[in-house]
Amino acid sequence: MDDHLIDEQHRLEHLVSRRTLLRGAIAGGMAFGGFGNLFAAENAKRAAQQQKHVILLWMSGGPSQFETWDPKPGMPTGGPHLSIPTSVLGLHIDEFMPKLARLSNRVATIRSMSTNDNDHSTGSFLAQTGHPPSRVIAPPPHWLSMAAHQLPSAKPHLPDFVNINKEGDALTSPGPGFLGAKYQWLFCPGNGQPPENLPAAGSVSLDAFQRREALRTRMSQRFRSARDANKIDAHDTAYSQMGELLAATEIFDLANVSPTDRDRYGQSRFGRDCLLARQLVEQGVPFVRVQHQNGLAWDKHRQAFESQRHITAEFDTAAGALIDDLIDRGLWERTLVVMMGEFGRTPEILGQGPPGRNHWSKSWSLSFGGCGVKEGVVVGATNKLGTEIADRPVTIHDLFCTFFTVLGLDPHEELTFEGRPVPLVENKLGKPIAEVL
């Protein structure tokens, strides 16, 4: 064959092969390791745009359903607070929640939760893992750790789960359980502050850290022989995450937040923490837990009604501003906001000393919205005194099935711990709340 024809044939074969490679790479989701890097930036952008988020506003201590989402004005159990109409026809909530009343048409309100655990520690564990501690075999993760395992950040240098102003023990603020240290939350101390001891941006050379980390990793690999690999892996993970944070310290900096925004969220610790949660989600952190105040702030056994007006108003101001901003900034359809505690309060007004309410898990309330949740829905009801569920009881398993379904996850999918199947929701119990989907 003529040399010119041979050269032309080779050129055509090269073009055909290149086009085939391109089509295969695109159709296969960039399966070719090196070649896919040409499209990495675009893929990362697309993944970030599709990233789902959760902000859990944790009302630690047991918020009273009578003084939040299920008031009973004029009833012997109703207490002195009044109720106000909301943007949902027929729905009234506490008078000190005007912003959330205005936003009721954007969220779902659940008035028939029942969990049957009246202890703060074990009730908090149940309400954040879906598992009672007494039946634990494989240590269950916080449900946001589980979500982070299934839906990690589209930006690998960012933490998957940030915990702001946490409680102080493993029951009231559960960790990653059997998932291990990689899915432990990153702790921020509250008041809008970044993680403790985090170097300021630019104060530590990332290159220097990476060189030290490479040396530490080699030493760790030698050390791990004949030792507990899990503990060494947890140690290694902590160092690795710190290296990633050095490239992302600016996500915790609220210096550029305007005075107007600070005023809208309220000049409170919780307001600044909700601002930080907004910024973290905007930057690509998928899961954030924000605890309202320190300790068991909603645990109102005595002098409840005067003090609760202040804590409720503080919560309403910050939570309302957060939801407004998520809507305005185009994040609401991808961000699930959950407002709940571990249980509610007794219908009887007695408490310890001056009037208040004790613990009550038999029938209580919460609210959540965003991420495609049907808006303006009210699920369940209690009787006129609030002593019994009158319609549509909802279990903790139903609630977690709903949350995982909203995030696009199968709540009964099984993970594995020590060869045992562990479903996302305990024993594959519960069903998603169909009314909100």
C-alpha cells in the first residue's frame, strides 16, 4: 500500500479511537481515571449544585408542644400563652413564634409524635439515632452521620457534618457509632465561633502540613502492626481532616456578615450559630446540627411560662431568618430544616415549685420543611386537652424513614457492621409519612 494511504489510514483510526474514547468516557460518567480529570471541575460543580443538605435545629430539653406547635388556649392544660393564626388556614401556634407562623405554609407541622421515653439522655439518643440505647448491638450513629456516610460532601475538602454548640455526652449528642471516626461531627463551640484551635487562614503552610502528614503516616503504618487498627485509623482520620480544614478555614469566618443580617437573626448566641449554619451550607457542607442554647434550655419544670416566652422568641427570630434566607438564596429546595427536641411536656401544669410542665413523650410536636417536603401540611392531632393523640400517630421510625426518603435514600438499606446487616432505620421499622412527600 502507498505510504501516503497508510498514513491517512492511521490518522483516521486515531480519530475514530479518540471519538470512541470520548463517547465512552462521557457515557460512563468519566470512568477513566486520568482522562476524567479533564472534566473534574465541571463534575464537581454539578455535584455541588445537586448536593442535599440538612440543618437540624436541636431544641434540647424537651420543648412544650403547648407553647410551640400545638397550643390549647382556654383549656385547663393550655397555660397562659395565647395562640396566633398562621399562613396555613386553621393552624394556630404559640404567640411568641410570629416568624414561624408566617412561614407555616413552607413547612410541615407534626402534632402527633409519640416516643415513650421520658428521660433526657436516652430520649435524646433515641430522637437522634432512632435506636433506644438499651437495645443497641452495633453502636448506632447520629442520623446525620449516617446521612454523611451515604451522601458525603461534593467538595472533598469540606467536613461532611458540623455540630455547633453540642451537648456534653454521648447520649445527648451521639457520635458516628459503628461508622467510625471518619463520620464524626466536627465541633464548633457555638456563638458563631469556628472549631477550637483551628489555625487562621495562611498561618500554616498547607505544603508544610502535607510534608509532616506524609512523615506521620509512614510512622503510623509501622506502628499499627500488632495493635488496634481501629484506634490508629481514628487517629489518622483526625489528622487527615485537619489537613483538609487548613484549605477551608474561611467557611467558618462570619466577619463579612452584614450588620443587617446579624440584626435579623437576633443578637443571641443561637442567632450567630444559625448564621454560621447558613454559611456552611452555602459553602457546601451537607449536614449541620445547631443546638439552641447550652444545656437543657427547653427543660421548663418551674417558672416555665415567663422564661419560655424569651427562649421561644429567640428561637423564632433566628429560625425564621434562616428559613427566609434559604428560600431567598435558592437553597430551600435542597435543604431540609428540622426543628425538634427529644420529647414534649405534660398537659398538667405542675412541675417542681412555681408552675411548669414535666417530661412527656406520649404526644408531642415538631416541624420540618424544605428539600421537597410538601408545604403547609399538618399531620396528626391531639384531643382538645392535649392528653392523647386523636389522629395519625407518628413514630420515631416513621420520622427517620421520612428524613432519609426526602434525602433520596432508602431508609431500609442495610450497611454492615462486623458481618451483621444494619439498616439505616432500626430493624427496618417505620414508613415514610406519606402526607409530606
